[in-house]
Amino acid sequence: MTHARRTLFRTFGSLLAFAALACGDSSDGASGNGAELDAEAALIARGKHYYDNVCIACHNGNPTVDGTLGPALAGASLDVIQAKVMRGEYPEGYTPKRDTGTMPRFQYLEPELEGIAAYLASVEP
């Protein structure tokens, strides 16, 4: 299966899970992994939503590809995302892909950073 097709299936699956949660799907996944997987899929879908609506202004719509201003973000850790988005800096010891200093802070995204990181972790670099 091609990378594009895998990404499409992963994204579609995440969106279906998010839609099921948003519509009040009453299937009982509380017996274990089902609820955790649904919660993770919803988190990823929410993170993708914010990535698609905010981040792609500078980063590529495909997180594995460099954008016009920002580098590829696939696999970026929550620590890196928090430092850059909230404080406009990198964690100590981190070597940036691009050190242009052009990225503004997006502090209003703080509640969504975990989801964005989950989405970026779900994308194969």
C-alpha cells in the first residue's frame, strides 16, 4: 500500500472515530482498549483539525514535507511543539531543522498542543 493511501486510510479512520464520539456513539468500549483507542483517535483527529487550520499556513499540508516557511513536522515531540508554539524557543539541547526565528507564538493553541503532537506522531516520516 502506498504512503498516500495509508495516510488517507489513517485520516479517514480518525475522522470516523471522531464523528462517532461527537455524535454520542453509545457503544460500550469501557471494557478496555476500545475506549482508549477511540479517545486516541479523537485526539489525533482534533490535532489534525488544528494542524490543517493553523499550521499549514507555513508548514506543508503533508507533515512529512517541508513547507514554504517551516520544516516538516512529522514526529515532532510535544516538548518541541510546546517550546516553539508557547515560548518561541526550542528545548535545551535541541537542534532545529531551520533556525530562522520566523515562527510567531500561538499561545491560544495551548489546549490543543497534545492533540497536534498526537497527530504529528501518527504520521509516518
